[in-house]
Amino acid sequence: MRWMMPAAANEISPEKGLGDLQKVAKLLGGSRVLSRQITSPLDAHDLLLHGLPTSALNYLIAHLAVLRKGDSLEKAVGMSVRTFQRRKDAPSKPLSQEQSGRTWKFAEILAKAVDVFGSQEEAEQWLERPAIGLEHRRPIDLLSTPAGIELVEDHLERLAYGVYA
């Protein structure tokens, strides 16, 4: 007998989407740092359109368990250490749309990896380790391009469903 997923499980439920948005917002400091509640994808869009506050990136990096500022993390969020240091002195200044989008996407992938691996520490370790399903590349190294992000998201989805190849 072949196992089949119920049709309803293929649909994206509004509750799941909201939960995912809230997980991402929490990684970025929540409403205290973002200065607003994120309750819908349009809220997230508007926030990114106007730029995340630099303090959201500071919060994310300060609360990483394993990953630290380095070449890979810089590529993932699209900001050099030098730029990050300059931005640290102006935490209320918004990031550019591109930096905001990449920071949000990194937080999204981290939140999904936490769901898959059960803890932020395990998720961060996974981002740092070469993955067989990614041709022995480290997931964090692939986050610098849209194509690489898609590969990492697809790989995480396969892991979530128990497909390891």
C-alpha cells in the first residue's frame, strides 16, 4: 500500500502562514524592534519596501547560537563587515530594500530550518555543514543568489518530508 498525503495537507493554511511570519519576525526582534506587528504577507512586504531597521539585523546576528559574522553570513544578507559596522552606529537607519529582503529571507530559511531540526543551534549547524543533497555545498554559501536560495529552500522542504536525497 502506498502512503498518500491527504489533499488538505497540500493546501497552505492561513494559520500556518501566519505562524511562519511570526517566527521570522521574532528572529528579527519582533514588534519591539520592527515597530509593528507582522500579521500578513502584505505587512512583511510593506516593512521590506520601506527597509528593515538596522536594529533588526543587529538583533538577528546577536541572537545567533552558532553562526557569527563572517564571509558566509555577509554574503547571505548582502552586507560586508565594514558596512555592518557603520550601520551598527545608526540602528534606526533602515536597510536598503535589497538588504532588507535578503535579511528577511535569511531569517525565513533559519526559521524553516529550526522547524525541521528542532532547535536554532541545530539549524545553524546545518547551515554551516556541507549537504549531500546540495552537492556537498554548505547551505549558507548558497544564500547569496536567488537560485541558491531556491536550492536551499527545496532541500529544506525535502528534509521536512523525509526525502534525504
